[in-house]
Amino acid sequence: QQQVKQSPQSLIVQKGGISIINCAYENTAFDYFPWYQQFPGKGPALLIAIRPDVSEKKEGRFTISFNKSAKQFSLHIMDSQPGDSATYFCAAGSGGGNKLTFGTGTQLKVEL
Amino acid sequence: NAGVTQTPKFQVLKTGQSMTLQCAQDMNHNSMYWYRQDPGMGLRLIYYSASEGTTDKGEVPNGYNVSRLNKREFSLRLESAAPSQTSVYFCASSEWYSTQYFGPGTRLTVL
């Protein structure tokens, strides 16, 4: 059973545009929501993470928006660049975040 | 610091063969994990070790065994490989309430 649903599966954005990836979760015990970025042939790397006590977190061009009542969170990439082309995974965890449940991933391509 | 290292990088097995994937971390983390990544399915947790001396099953443990050899090392063993175990395997480590750091992965093909 997929406890974290991620959409879209793939996304093409023009350079300078906004990329938006959405995730929804079911387990209300989740209390840690990270986003990972993965380049081809590499392992995933943490991009940004949020806890449910805040509704938004921004780091540079990357922002997580979190809606606790809807059990949804999203990643916004502002001023998208070709170097942002990668696969992005949302995840959710509880109990110290030691066990993470991942979404199925979004393949982002930023075109010139 | 090397972070999380995995060996081998690539492996081809025949059905029924066995092998062990090795993972080591130099960040003094207590927790370590093994994931598999398949197209369209994200990363799925196979086994994890919250601390040295403990291991627990994740979402897809069937066909695998693990050993937490010491605080640094966490190995994953396939006793009798099956084509369904063709995947990319990632090891990760973390501290409590902290980021999971991933290794570069092992690409395994079972014929």
C-alpha cells in the first residue's frame, strides 16, 4: 500500500519557470517530511525538509508548502534551471524520521 | 570523509547464486538502512538497523538478510538470487531526527 502518493510522474518546465511537485500522505503519525534530489547514477541527497509545526519552509529557490489538515505537501522550485533537472522524491517519517516512506518520484526536466 | 560507501558498484548474478552487498559509513551514525529502487516505485526499505546490534524488517524484506557487523558496517545478503531482485540497492545512514545520507548505489542484475 502506497502511503505517500506523489505527482506528477514527470514534469517539463522552461528555464526560469516554477516547478511544482505534490505529495499526499495517509498516516497522521508522520512528523517529518523531507524532499530528496537524485541525479542519474547517484544516490538521493536531502534537498529540504519540514516538520508539521510550520506551513512553509524556504531555502533559496526551494520552498516546501505543508497543509496538515489536507495531509498534503508540495515542493516549489522557483526560477528553475537546467541544473535542477533530476528526479525528486518526497518522503514522510515518524519516530525520529528513522523510517522513511518515499513517494514514487518525479522526473523533472528544465528546458532552455 | 567518504560518507557512505557501497561495494560493488555493479553485479550480475545468475538465478540461485548468492552474494553480499557491503556498506560502510564514517559519520559515526547509529542508524543504517538498505533500500531498493525500482522504476516507478520509488525507494522501498528492505531492512534497517536503528543502532548497533539491532536489525528490523522494512517494507520488502523477503529474500534478504542483513548483518550489522559493527557501528560502521551494514551488509545485505541475497541467499538465492531471483530475477525479481534485479534493482538498484542503496545503503543510507543517519542519526536520530536527522538526515539520511545515501551511498552511490549497487546496480544488480539477476539473469
